[in-house]
Amino acid sequence: MYPTVTSIHTALDSLRGIMSQHGLRHADIASVEVGCGHMTHVHTAWPYRPEGITSAQMNLFFGLGLIATGGSVGAGDFTEARLRDPLILDFIRRVSAHEDAELEAMGPEYRHACRMVVTTRDGRRLPHEELRRRGSPENPVTFAELEAKFRANLAGLLSEGEMRTVVDAVGDFETLRDVGPVVAVLSKPRPHAPSRRDAA
């Protein structure tokens, strides 16, 4: 559900859920503690450095910085300017990660699980646990969630009418009589579109 490595999706959802539930902004957060399994820790929790888009997509700390400062993570967030965003770099300093022995003991089925505690600047400790990543067979998503992801990733590239053509076709795919309109939209040559971050 995010254009990042799968292993950090539960952490991204955990932070987004805590912030939404408690009405927090990034400035309200004093620290974020992330507990995860061994492989997630090894492959995603290295010290973040702005070394490229693919590296940022693999990094736990950068992903959490995007959630904290923007509310979600879409393809348009991965720009060279965003990799060095001072707000994100400041937030990353407040995030720590550790291997959670209990999650690891639950076995490979829970290799993407996350236990998180957010501490606010006013002293509250807000725990959250996500055992299954959204979009997995155990935690399926709705068509509306898929549409939201599609729209976030194609913002600035497709027009509203073009997006609606694709969304309607996918929603009715099993009974669709003609794929011509959606093929026309998806095969149309397009220049690189600036992201919402580039335009800011």
C-alpha cells in the first residue's frame, strides 16, 4: 500500500494511526520507538543518509519521516529535494528501532509486524501494534483504499477524467465489454510530471 519496501508498512500504518487517532502533528512528537523482527531491523533500520531514491524507499526512518510530515507516502514523495527535507531529517532524529524478541519468536509469518510507542512532548506514551501489513491476505484492503493509492501515485500525471476512466474500468473489470478506453489512457505518451513536492 506504500511505494516502499514491504517490511516497513506496518510501522508506517502504526505511526499514521497514532497521529490520526490522537490529532498529532510531527512537532507534537518527542520520540518514536519501533519494535520489529530481526530481518526487518537488519534490512530497513540502518542510519538514514540521503543517498538516492531506492535507498530512501528501503529505509524505515525515512518512511516514518514522510508519514510524520505529510500524513502518508506516495510515489510523488520520492524526489531528490524530499530526500534532504529538513523537517524529515529533524524527525528522523527522534526515531529509534530495536529487534522485538517476542515478535521474532512468533515466526516468519509475523516478519513484517510492528510494535510502536510514540511519546508526545506533553509526556503521553501511546502504544500501537500492527501484526499484519495492509494488503496481505490476512489484512485485506478495500477498493476505496486501492483507488486512493492509485490516485496518490498518479497525481499530476493523469487528469481527473483519465483517472475516473481507469478506476471505473478496474471496478467493473469482470463484466467489462471493451478495454479500449482504459488502454488509450494508459498507453498515451506523457512527459515526466512534477510531483506535488516539486511544485511546492
